Amino acid sequence: MKKLALEADWELSNLSHEWKYYLFRRIRRFSNKKDGEGMRISLRKGSLLERDVARMFRLIGFKPQLNARVDGYEIDVLVNIQGRMIAVECKQYERGSLNVSNLIHEWSSKGKVLGFQKVVLVIVGYKVKKEHFELAEKCGVAIWDEEKFEELFSEAIERRLDARDKILLEIGLEPFEGYEEAVKKIKEKIYPLSRKIENSSKNYALLTTLLSFDVSFGWMIAGIVALLSPSLSIVDTGSFWFISLLLLILFTIILRRRNKREKIRGIMTALKEFRAIHERVTPEELASVLPIEADEIKKLFSEVWS
């Protein structure tokens, strides 16, 4: 018996973290069984549910963001799925009532305002009714109740990337075949432009640092040089400092404009390439192939189209 226990312990120690968690959830599932109510899971509360949702998306190859802020709204889980932004709102209910219809309408409106491709409501601890699923479908919102999320999460643990297409379809998205390979090719194609943007950004950052240093300490250096040099007066060194300051300001303005121009060119080139794959392109998608943050891309877009 002791030998069997040691063997079982050795087998468990060699399991991956995800499989250990999977077994833990299964044990808890059966231990929380109640007569007349079927299976009930009570291991998730609040932020733990959000982390489980994020974990599921990581298992199938995506990079979810927890508690992301978008235009002042907090999103429990935000995930970029093949260029499509998906918002997931997690609701864990132990007691009390929930107006699911209001929740559907609220997040349907938020999704449209914030430009999400899809919104998913994950609701546990509350029985979602048939009419709620029908309303959600009309509003373009996906609902996963406790049972559905358990099924998808377990499948993600067991099958990893092989579960991706099923989960995407449950969200209401058609998988893009060969999307990752297409993005890789776009990145390779616009690599020369990306290098130009990187170099230009580095030069602009360096010049900005020099300008800041000159503004803060240039006049002090000019004064010290005047004191140490018998042939130069404070007026001479001050004039040299002032001229150097003007030149730095001029070069900084020129380099800033050039850097902005190259970034816009890179964005428009990447946008054209992505539109050959699908029509709706997100800033996050463009940022994945360019050395520019998504927030900066949004800002440049607003300046170009304003």
C-alpha cells in the first residue's frame, strides 16, 4: 500500500501545473455535489474566475490582459484573437439576484461603443435561462454559464491549441486559417520600414535627452567655461550656449516630424497588408508587426483623420 502511495505521489509530482489544477477542480466538483441539485462548483470567487478565464485563453495560445482599461472602462479580461478584440465580463454570484437581461443590454452597448468584435459574459453561481441565451444571441453577445465554461476550460487543459477552434466558435468567431503565418509574413515584408522607425525613434529620443540636458545645465557649463578661460567672456560662452540650444531645438523639431512621417507610413503599409487578410484591422494588430505601441497608433490615426 505504501509503495502504491509513493508511486501515486511520484506520478502527481510529474504532472504539469495545469493537469494538477485540472484534477483539483474535478475533485472539488464532485465534493460539492448536493442532493437534488446535481453538480455544483464553488471553488471560484471574484478575481479567481477572471484568472481562470485568462488561463483558458493562454492555454489556447492567446495573450489575455486582466483588468484592462479601455476608454475609462475596466474590462475583466481583454484578449486579442487574431486581430479581433474580445471583452470578457466575469460574474460570480453566491447569493442574491442578477438581472441578466440588463447585463446583456449593458455590455452589448459597451461593446459597440468601445469597438469590440465580441463580448462574452461568463456567469457562474446563477442559472441562466433560455430566454437570456436567446436575447444574448439577438444582441450579439455570447453567454457562458458555469457548465459551459467548465466544459471549455477542461477542454483547453486537455487539448491546448487543438481546442482553439471550438472555443472561438463558442465565442461566435470564425477561426482564421493560417492567420499566424500571414502575420509573420507581413512582419518580414515590412521589416525594413520597422528598422527605419526604430532608428528614427532612437535618434529622436537621444536628441530630446540632449536638449533637456542643454536646457537644464548648458548655461551652467557656459558660466564655468567663462570663469576658467581667460580669453572668453560670459557673453561669448552664453552666446555659444544659446546658439547650440536653438540648433538642438531645430534638429529636434525636424527629427520629430520625420519620425512621425515614418510611423504613419509604416502604419498605412501594415494596414494595407492586413486588409488583404480581413477588412477590420485593430491598432493592436498593427502594433504586433510594428515598433509602435497600440495607444500611439490610435493617437496617430486620430491626428491623420481629423
